[in-house]
Amino acid sequence: MTATQPGTALDSASVAAFARAQEVIPGGVNSPVRAFRSVGGTPRFIARAKGPYLYDVDGNELVDLICSWGPMLLGHAHPEVLDAVMSAAQHGTSYGAPTEAEVDLAAAIIDRTPVEMVRLVSSGTEATMSVLRLARGITGRDKIVKFAGCYHGHVDSLLVSAGSGVATLAIPGSPGVTEATTADTIVCEYNDRAAVREAFATYGDQIACLITEAAAGNMGVVPPGVEDGAGFNTFLAEICREHGALFISDEVMTGFRVTASGQFGLDGVVPDLMTFGKVMGGGFPAAAFGGRAELMHSLAPVGGVYQAGTLSGNPVASAAGATTLRLATPEVYAHVDRAAALLQREVADALGKVGVPHVIQTVGNMFSVFFVGEDVEAVPDYATASTQVTARYAAFFHSMLDAGVYLPPSAYESWFLSSAHDDRALDRVVSALPAAAAAAAEV
């Protein structure tokens, strides 16, 4: 099938595939954002990928600015990662027994981060679920603190809304999650230090842990703020220490993506516990949680906090992850950083020329474009992110897609690039921006 570019055509194949999918999968997708509900239209079904490109079932070549929501730091189908995967698979795909491959991956994570021990799992949700249980088991406390707009997987106690107070006990944010499950979850606005202080002043001796995205990426990219020279993560670590709670930094998205050491490589804050995913799996279902050895020894079979998984440390996923981390050199990060900076400048220029109000925020090479009002100079939290004109993003998104550029199908997501995004791919994106900006301006 010959790839079509730069313009794309949505022909019968994607439409037919989506119709068939809706008959057997709720909403036709296995993760809600893929359904295009936020932007409208029919999702593209992908047949294959290579380097910086996706190829849909209609034969369209699309510059990929999602990178599987972050994991594909090296681009799609990197030959050395594929060699490692095929070599591992030839020896069997799962054993239910220890392998040297999982030890290699664990060691690679420890080499790049402040954790002393890790436990491998199969998804970011599993990592955050497990680390909360561990924190509660260690402290003997029940309550947790999280932030509105920070996503930590579909763990029941974390699927909660912020409520109307400064620091409120949470109410369920999803049908099927009981009030009893979320009763011990306290939600604050991100970057709101007063709310965190109030939460600890009220419930300090009951709080087992505070969990935060190391840098928020699931409400769009919202960096941890700085006040009086102190970063938000430093503040969180200190207040947790003061009250005997554990500080958990969720680096499922930022880990090994924004730097070789994740957000830790940017601010140097050492959490008690951390979660990892995405890049460390090299595109396979893999994640991990880790921390100081004394804390991790509370896990079974050494300690009494139980956690297990049949496919944890899968040999194929471990091979892909360890190879990806080995290939994630300083040159890789320098290339991705330059590409991300270039696109941010070009997006700002295109939107500025047609007078579309916006804010672009970045952490390392992750960035988001917020279509907020002209009176908004920065987006520090979910409440501000929620003020954006999502219809403008939808118009921008579809214009880019028509020109062969695949953006996140939601205004509340990060854009990701890879070391495979070369001049040809970047030029395709830049050339599509004026028309997309004009489409947004018409809304």
C-alpha cells in the first residue's frame, strides 16, 4: 500500500475498522482518549509505524507527535530494540520465574534514579496502586493526598475530583468507585502550597503519603512551580517529612523522557518512593515502583505488604526496556530537546500571527499548547487548564491531521517527539501550522 502524504484521506478502511470495533469493544477503543470524543471525528486505525511516522489502514503517512503517549523516545521500530525483542522472544515469551533480563532492567533504572530497589510490574496503574498500598503498610495510616488534574492510572482511590474547597476530602470521579473507597483521599489544586499546608494541618497524623506527578502532564504540561527559590517538589518532600508521611513522585510519564533521570534530573528532589513506566518498557507493557531499600523491604516475600503479578518482569518487555535505556544517550535527549524547542517556537509564531490566544508550557521536551483566554499568562493548575477553548484545539487538531500530522486527540495532553524526528518530519509539521492556526482562529 502506498503511503499518502502530506494531505491525508479518511477512506473506508478506518471507518470500517471503527464500526467493527464498536461492536466488540466499548466505544471501539481500549483506552478512552483514542476514541476522538474530545475532538470529534473518526479515529485513525494504525497498521504500522516506523521512525517518526504512523501509517494508518487507509495508507496515510502521519508524523507522530504522540509517540505512544511517551514511550517511543527512540522512534518506532528502532532496529536495535527490535533485535533485542526478537532475540528474547525466540527463547520464550513468559516463564513465571526469575530471569536475568528483569535484573538488568531493574539495575538500569537504579543507575539513573535515586531509588535503591525496584519492583517491576506491568502497567503504570499497577505501579501506583502498589506503591500506595506499600506506603499505607509502612506508615499504618490510611489517608493520601493527591492533586486535581494529576492522573495516576485508574486506581479507584485516585479517580476523584477536587470539590469546591481549598483542600477537600474527595468524592468519586467515576461511576463504579464508591465514596468509601475515596473517603481517605484528599485532593488539592496543583502548585497550591496553602492547600497542602491546610491538608496536613488538618489530617497530618493520618496521612500515609502524598502522591504527585513529578511534573504534571495529564492536564496538559504544568511544571512544578517555584516560590522564593524553592520548587514545589522540594516543598512537598519537606512537608511530608515534617509530618511523617511518605513522598511519592509519579514518573510514569516523565521518567527517562524529560531527561535520562526524568524530572529528578531537572530538580534533584529525592522522593521516598517513585513510580516509572512508558520509556522504561520500550513500547511494551512494563512499569515499576521503587525507593529506599528499607522501604522496599516491606514488600513480600521479605515483608508483609503483598504484591504480585504473573507477567511482572516479562522477559520480552525487559529486553525492550533495557535496550531502550541503554540507547537513550545524551545525544538522544539533545536532539529531542532541540526538536521540541523548534516546534514550540513555530506553533507560537503561527498562532500569534492570526491572533489566537494561547500558552505553551514545557518540561524538558514534553510540551502542551493551551488554547486559553488572552488574559491567561500561565497555567499553574487544573482549574486554569479547564478554561481553555477546546473547540479551538479541535479545529487545530483536524487541520493538522488533514495535513498528515497526528497530534494528541485531546486538549489536555502532552506532545511528544523522538530522536527519529528528522528535518523532513519536522518540516511537515511546520508547514501544516499556518492552516491549523487559521482554523483555530475561526472558532
